[in-house]
Amino acid sequence: MDEPRQRAGGRRWTVVDLLIVLAGVTVAVVAVSPIVTRWLGNEPDQRLVDLEVYRDGGAAILRGAPLYEVLTQPPQLLPFTYPPFAAVLAVPFTVIPWRAAQLVWTGLICVALVVCVLYAFRDLLHRAGRWAPLAAGILVAAMAWLDPVRDQFRFGQVGLFLLALCLADCCTRTARWPRGALVGLAIAIKLVPGVFLIYFLITGRRDALANALFTAGAATLGAFALLPSDSSDYWFGALLQGGDRTGAVDGTTNQAVQGIVARILDEGPARTLVWLGLAAIVAYYGFSWARRASDAAEHQTGTDSSSLLLASVAIVGLLSVVLSPVGWIHHLVWMIAVFGALVGDGRDVRRCLAAFGLWLLFLFPIPWWGRALIGPDHSAVSVFAGHVVRDLFGIAALAAIVLLGTWLVKRLESRIAAEDPSQREVRMGTLTP
């Protein structure tokens, strides 16, 4: 009997290829299943609480209730904090049973995770050849157990959807859609991807910038036409309330620069000035390094170009977390892109070790351990150690920005110069921020 064959990209698929695909799917399913089972089996009032926020927003639209006065059921009592367009997208999950909505949403999170892995580790998977499906399954398994990704399943969050949209828009070699449109859609759902508008501007991607603005504007105006009162309430009211709706900025889960500062300084003008000053410094260097990596990518080909482009996108993604007034731990799914940029095609051992070290760090809920370290005696040593540990994910995100923007780019520059010394002066001249 002939082996089953399928033509894809000019290559014939054999039984062995199908078994490799099956093995990859099996590894991913086995790894993700305990996470899904745990959070879908959580107490009803603790299960996918953010999905409940979205559904209640959709339900408010259907019954004509004020969107930004809605609270979820006790004990959470969470308000809807997103643009009205996000509530419109949530309506389909409102008209199906709650349990079905949980299952569908969790399945979509799994799909988004796979998409993120395929984009972030594209070069490594290409090098794997026929073993790529198994490698992809292993990578999905490894990324699923990151603490920020587990929290995506726990809360039913949108972070992986936004990550997938931004990676697809910025890293696809030949887009079949207007470049920037997916980023615009992400901005219409949640404002934090708006940092990519700055990225498009400083890297000269004018068409992508225009498309992103048009898409976000069209979605927002469409929501205004459909929900004029709720849109006014959001843009001129709820949006300006900040921490009153999003939660305490000094909470452990806020790993943004403001969260780190708020856990050290008391509320007041001094804290605000320190936060704004540090945020300005991080923004300046972060966007400069992102532009540098992007410019370098345009003058290279192959895996070096892919790594540099992904590094620039990952830096901007991390900036969306650390510069936001609140950057929750589950927003740090952008570390997936960081790992992909560091690993590249897997040939550079030092880059792989750097990625592995960061991956190990994000496997555990380390910031929450910091609260226990402070202890009842509140000694100087315990307080200092506790604060450092509580801020560790935020510190690691800032370190990743520096690592990508300096060490990785310089390492690739050195390799480029070694391979083609005659081009060193030309190429290095394009990389000055």
C-alpha cells in the first residue's frame, strides 16, 4: 500500500512526517492540558474573571445598560476598562452559555499561543526541517508554562491575541493585508499597543503607520456610531480615571516602572516626578535601540535580519508594558518574542543560554515570593530583598530591553563584520540611534 502523501511547498509528506506532526501536537496538548484543566476547574467566582468582564460588557450593550457602570458578580466586582470596540467584539461570547464561552475562549488562547510561537521561533523551526512540527510542539509546551502565559489562561486575558496580531503585522515577510492594519486592530481593542505607532514613525514605516491609524480610527468611530453614549463615557471619563478603575498601582502584579517606583515611594509629587523621569529615560533608549535593530535588519538577509527585526519588535512590546501606568504580570507574554530573538536559528550557544536563563526566571511566580520575604520584622535587609524580588519581572523586562538593544545587536554586528569586513563601515554607519 502506498504511503499517504500530501504536497505542501513542493515536498511530499510521508507517514514519518505525519507521525512527527502527531508527536508535536501530543507534546503541546500534554503540556497545556494541566494548565487548562486547573483554571477551568477553579472556583466559579475565580475562573476566567477577565473573560467575565468582557462578557458583561457585551451583555451591557445588548440590554442597553451603561457600559462603564457595569461590575462583575461578587466577590470580584470588576469594571469594564477597555474601549467600547472591545465590548462589541465580546458580544458573541455573551449569547452562548458561560461554560461554552470559557471553553471557546481557552481554545482561542491556545491557537494564539501557537501563532506567537510560530512567528517568534520561525528561524529555529525552519532550521529544524522535517522535525519542525515536533520542535514547535516542544516550544509551545515551554512557552505555555511561563508564569505570564499561565495567567492568560487563568484570567482569560487578551494578551496573547494582541501579541499574535503585532507579531504577524510586524514580522510577516510579505503581508497579505495592509501592513499596520493588525496593529490598528490591536490598538482599538486595548490602547497599550499604541506604542507601535511610535515604532512605525521612527523606523520610517509610513504606510504601516497610516494603515494602523486608519484601522484604529475606523474601529473607534464605528463604536462611536453604534455606542455614542458609552464611547463618550470612555474617552472623556473612564479613560481618565486611571487607577480608580484598573487597580492599585503599587500592587505586586504591576511590574511597570510606575509599579516599581510606587512600591518604594509614597504617593505624591515626588513619586510622580521620579516615575516620569525614569519612564522618559527608558522610552528614549528603548525606542533608540528598537530603531537601531530595525535599521540593521533592513541591511541584512537571512536569520540575522529576522533576529534583528524580531528584537526591535520585542523591545517595543516590552516598552508597552514597562511604560504603561499598569503593566500586569500577564502582559509580559512579550517575553516569548524576546526568547525567539535571542535564540534565532539556535546556532549561537551564548544567545541560547541567555534565552534559557530568562525562560527559567519566568517559569515561577517570583514577584509574589517577595511579599513573604519582607517578613513581620520589616528589617532593612528583608525589606530591600523583598522589594527586589517583588520587582524582579519588571527588572528582567528592562534588562531584556538592554540585552536586545545592545548585546544582541552588537553580537550580530561583530559577526557581520567578521564575515564581510569590507561592509563594516557602511553597515555600522546605519546603526547609530
